[in-house]
Amino acid sequence: MKNNLDTTNWQYFNLRDLFKVERGERLVKPDRIAGNIPLATAGFEKQGIADFISNIEMERYKNAVTIDMFGNAFYRGYEFCCDDNILVLTSDSINKQTGLFVIAILNRDNYRNAYGRQYRQKTFAQHKIKLPAKNGKPDWNYMEKFVDTHTHNYNYATKPAQDLPTPALKTSGWKFYELGEFFNVKYGNGFELVNLVEGQNGVNYVARTEKNNGVAAFVDEPLDIEPFEANGITVAVGGSVLSTFLQPKPFYSGFHILILEPKEEINNFAKLFLTTLIRKEKYRYNYGRQANRTLKNLRIKLPIKNNKPDWDFMTNFIQTLPFSSQIC
């Protein structure tokens, strides 16, 4: 959700006053019967869909908001089942538009569930969110119109920057390089969010999260401290290690965020190609390993031309993908 919304007349509402809540049912993998009903569990990838089942004993839902144990929120307009790591929120006021509005607000709050704090029914009972209001009640009509207004250009936005076939990725001829060959690796600000002033019209605050491009909040500018310039690459080296993003706007950062500054000019399309390859190395940092000392030595495999990185290939590849027309 854009950070230039005027929230002056918004009000806080308890989720328990807005939604009926139910918890999903435990269904371990050996008990799943293959079918075509999506089974939602905790997780961000694939909207948490872990399997497709046909178990008749499982409750089925539709047109609902779900929140998992990590605080990930999704609107589900389709029929689904879910396990006991999911809370299902239903209301007569929820449709596709209002559901999408609400989950944008919920996911903005998700940084509060970091560091091992799980989202459970007790969390739900205490959870308040700020929504557009009219006569002391949520203004569902405003939310619906807002989403409609901001999604009418969706088909245009999906267009690639180049209307050409996507080049094949034949990695057999690619070559390994260390990140330090192309980037200066610098520490971020290391700000604690609790010591900053949050504001809807503030500067992006990048934290150790794999969601929302790493942006956990918007903050006012601290005195005498300029934000990092737009188009830098941020890498989380603790928490959700190697969550790597191109930041299109100026930003501040929290603890354990490193900044990659190119030693030579690299366009944003090529940077996006690189961020994907860096994220692919996340598995190397399982079990609590951090990357703060080793990031510059991280090896990624790149396409080459004349024994040098083929930046043109990387650029052209990204430019043929959906939504690439929106990359500056």
C-alpha cells in the first residue's frame, strides 16, 4: 500500500470486533489424501499452499483472510482448507477488494511478529489495525473503491519492457564470481525501529525480513543523517539471511543489513538479476549462520561474454519478464 495515503481520519479497530475467527485443523502429511483443494499452512512462499487434498473431514473456507503463525496474511477468494497454524477470518464485509486492503494493513504490521514471536489466537484477540472510518465504523466502501482505483491499470503494468522471447538460461557456460569483485560491501545504519518515529509519509526502513522488499516501516528522517540513495541493494545478514532487494527509493536500515554499492555502473535490470542469484544461496546460511563477514566472498554464477560478466544478457533477460516495464 502506498505510503502517501491520508490516514488522518482513520481509526483503530480490534480484529475480534471485525471478524469471526476459526483455527484450522491439524493434518500431518501422511494423512493427506491427494485432491484439488488447496491446503494452506504457515509460510510466505506460494501463499503458504503446501499441498492439494481431498480429505472430506477438513473444514472448507472461501472468501476469507488468513493469518499464519508467522503473521503472514493472505486474502483467499477460492475454496481452501488449512492446518492448525492458520487463523481464518471471515466477515460479511469482506470481498476481494476489502480483503486485499485489509491484508495490506496486516502485512505492514508483520514486523511485530519477528524474532520468534508466533501469531496465535491470543495475539488476534489483542490485535488492532488502523482503517478508514466513517461514523465510528470501518469505511468498507472507501476501501473497496480505493483498491478498484489502484488496480485498473494492472494489465498494463504486467507488460515486459521488451516484447521479445525470454532468453534461455543455459548455465553450463557461466562462471563463478565473488560479490566483492563487483560491489563495495558497506554496513547500513543499524537503527532500532523503536528509536525512530514512524510516519506514513516517511522514508523506507529496511529490516531483516523477506517480505515487502525488505521494507518494515516508514520513518521520519533522523536529524543530520541522510538516507541511503535509491537503487541500492540491501542484504540481510541476520534474521532472514540473504533476503536481498533492490531499493527503488531512499532508505534507512536496521541491524544486520549490508549495502552493496557497485564498483562500476550496473543498471537496475542487471541488479535485479543479481539479487535473485544472491537469494538462491540462502540455503548456505541455515541453522543460525550469519553472512556479515562472508558476504563479499559469496560466489554466484553469472553468464559471461569474452570471459567477463555479460551484463547485456542479464538486462535483456529481465526486460522480457512480466512487470519489467515498471522498472526504472
